[in-house]
Amino acid sequence: MSMFSSRRHVPGFHAGEDLQAGAALRLDGVRMQAVETGRSRLVATAMVFLLAFGVIGARMVDVAVLERTSQQVTAPPPILSDGLAMERADITDRTGVLLASSLPTVSLHARPEDLRNARVNAETAAGQLAEALPDLDAEDLLDKLSSSRPFVYLKRNLTPRQQYDVNGLGIPGLRFEKGERRVYPHGNLVSHVVGMTDVDNKGIAGVEKRFDTALKESREPLGLSIDVRVQTIVRKELVRAVGEFSAVGGTGMVMDVRTGELLAMVSLPDFDPNDPPPVTDPSMFNRAAKGAYEMGSTFKLFNTAMALDSGRITLNSSFDATRPLVFNSHTIHDDHALNRWMTVPEILIHSSNIGSARMALDVGTDGQRAFMARLGMLSAPALELPEVGAPLVPRPWREINTITIAFGHGLSVTPLQLLAGVATLVNGGEYRPPTLLARAPDEPSPGLRIIKPKTSEQMRHLMRQVVTEGTGKKADVPGYEVGGKTGTAEKAVGGGYRKKAVLSSFVAAFPMDAPRYAVLIMLDEPQGTKETHGFITAGWTAAPVVGRVIAQVAPLMGLMPRTPMSIQPAGSRPATAAGGNANTTARGSRDVAAVE
């Protein structure tokens, strides 16, 4: 028997072996848990970012597409410039060239009470402002900064540099006010048409005034009938003529005879609407539409058309111009008397006052007054300008007025009325009101019948003869069949006339076989030159200007030179007192057969 009790054998092992294996298992579990946690957090973060970008993207689509569509349906978007909505729409010519626009600007004003509360020395502040803005007077600034008024303007339309300099002064009580400034890129070129606005951006002249409300309410540009290219040509030639003849002023216009649209309207002197003169300055006066003048012998066109259209007189009618016409105490002379009987074509070609007066007497006072009224000579034209003058009409309209109006005295009209009337004579006989608004190419332009188409055709041939055979030779342009009439009228002053002060004008249309445009040039008090041999009449002064204008405008408007037309319709050759059977009337006229 053993003295020690028996024990179960346990296999041996190295110290620490089982401990390390358990710890490793526990560490792997912690790592796995950390990885899973990080992965979950990344997924959650990604979902948050995806959700955020989804919301932002949806909002961008809403703003960029849905709201824009809604705005386009409900109202046109405002005109914006640097975050500032422009108050007035642009004005353009018929081709889209900009004539007037608005630019964002700032104005400087002060609140004197704020300066006093901040204990700012007004004199020091005024000196600093005068240094930053040299065009301002320090004493004037001091008066404004020291005034008791709650608000005073110091300077409008600052440049960005000026705003920066003033802001750098750090003067309390000074404020900048956002606004807009009207700018006119072409300066003087269309000043009498476009007009201008005042410091508060309110229209005070021209189209700016006439359409003041419309320009504020519309977002679309206002398109005018003016063509800047034609306007430039007319102004250039008119400036040249006014300088050449030392005239005190002048006017020039071009009109589409088919629509009444004015492609050019120039009045000299003119002004720069970006820096306008006082309203009393002579350059502010629009001679083309506002001034009423006795237009002289250009009125013989209306007198002749009236006589022919009445049916009482034909192209073969002849009138006694052998001696001056005496009516009561008045004696009517011809400047270049032929001292013989004259046919209707001869009366117009040679611009006979005596023959024109006898023609008017044959038609009668009532017939003349009614014709002038239908032609728009007795009332102001409905042009889209506030500066439109009314004619000076004789009241009562006596027989002596009938005589003088026949050759362009005693009835004062605007150059615009004269041009519109001549357009009526050559376009087939329909009066179309003059307009400064561009018409769409397919827009109808209905007219009022004034004379018969046959009378219009006769007038075109007669006007062509004035240029080829009469006083308008210097207006002729080869290939363009120019027709027209001269007019030289002494200026009415104090109930009489100034002998050496005349209005020299030439009105024309072209091409006379199918008229497209009418042109008027008028010079106020031209002086004779060596080149004109001292003459101041329209044939020497105004007619050449019209010729130069037509020579440049015609090809610009797509009109190619044409083969010369036959200018003599049947029976229109000047008749003589010796030919054919004569039937003398009580007024001293007689019909004679045409003599080849």
C-alpha cells in the first residue's frame, strides 16, 4: 500500500499560452465593431449629403425653369443693369440702332441734421467734397450742408471713381442714391426728334416727352421711322450748306411717299441732349415741325394741282402774263417776266406769279380754301412730337389772299406740312399723315384721296420739267428722275417783308416714274457767294443740296439708276398764244391747242 494517495495527471503547458489566444480573439471583435460603426456613420453622412444636394438641385430647377416660365407667361422681365431695373425703355431707329438708352448711376445727397448730430464741421466737409468733386463750388456746398432742409442734393450722376473718392472721406450724413441716367449715343444727330429727359428722368422734349408714359411702362424698345444713315447724310449736307451760305439756320427732311414715314428730320441749329442748353436757346427750336413760314413758290405745286384737278383748267390752258396783275391797290409781278401768254407747264417751269394768281382766281376762293383744307394746310399735322406748329391762316380769306396764296404768301405752314403735301401730289393723290413711328413691312397705310390719279401723274411730269428745263436744274441726279420746285420767299417781319432776308427752299421727289421718297431742304437767310454770283434764290442755294442728298440716299435705299423716262405726256408740251383756237375766259385765260 502506498503512503501517498494517487492524483490525476494534467498535461503540462507553457506559461501564458492560453491567455494570449483569448486576448487576440477579444481584440478582433473590437476592431470589427469599430469598422462596422465607421461604415454606418459614412453611409449616414453620405445619405445626408445626397439629400441636401437633392433639395438644392430641385430648388435650382424650380427657380431656373418653373419660375422663369411663370414670369414669361405673366409679364415680361424687367430691363436690368447691374441689379438695377431701368425705368425707361430704349429708343431705336428703324434698323435697330440705339438712339436713347439708360445707364445705372448714383447721386450724392446729404442730410444736414445728421451732420450736425455727428458734430461734423460743415466748412471742412464742404472743402473736402469740393476737392473730391472739383466741378462743385465749396461755398455752395457749405450753404447746402448748413441748411435747415432735411434733404439736399449735392451732385447727380457720379462716376464710379467719384463715388469711391466721396465714400473714402467718411463724412457722416452723406448718402448715395441709386438711379439711372438717360444717354444719347448720337448726340446732336437726332436731338429734335428724340428730345431729352430732365434730371428726374422725365421726358421734357421730343419723342421722350410724347411717349413718356409708354416708355416707362413698356419693356420693348420704341422703334422710330428715322434711319440714322439717311439722317446723317441730310444733316451733313445741311451743315455744309448753312456754313457755305452763312445762313442762320435750316431744315431738311426725307419722307417715304407711300407710307408717310419720316426717314430724316433735321433742324439747325441743333443741340446735344447729353448736355442741353437752356430751353430759351434758339437751338431748341424745331424748324421742321414747329416753325410756320410762307413757303413761296413751292406752293405753286399745290395751286397747279388744284387747278388741274378742278376740271376747269387743262395742261393746254393759257393765261395772260403780258403785264403785271393789278388787283385793287396791289400789283403782282414776275421775277423773270416773259411778258406773254403762258401755258400751265410754262407757268410752273418759269415760276410765274401772275399766271399762278390767274389760275387761282379761275378756281375761286372757296375752292382754294377747301383744297388747302383737304391737303392738311389749315391745321397742325398729327405728328408724334409735342413741338408741332399750327399754320397761320388768313381770317377772313379774301380774294387778295387767294391771289397771294397761289404763289406762297399769305398762308404760313410748317416745312413738314409742305413735304407731306408734295408727297400727296406724287404718290397717286392720297394724303398719308406724316409719322415718326416705324411701320411693319406688311402694315397697311391707308390714305385719303385728295386728287385724281391722273392729276398726280400730270404733276409728276410737270415737276420733272421744272428740274430739266426750269429753276431746279441743279437738283438733277442722273438716273434718278428727280422732280421738284424751288421757292424763295421774303421773310415777313412786322407786317412787311425784308428784301434781303429770304427763306430758300427746294422740295423734290424721286424717281418721278414711280416715286418712293420726297426730300425738302430749306435755308433761313442764305447769303450770296462768289460761286452763286451773289444770288440767294433756291435754284442756287437749296436745289444743289437736294441733289447731293438724293445722290447719296438713293443707292443706300436700294434704288438703282434708271433709264430716263419720257417726260412729256400727250398734250403737255408748252403751248403758245399763237397756236390753235382760243377761248378766252373772264379771268384772262384761254385754252389753246398744243403746238409741237
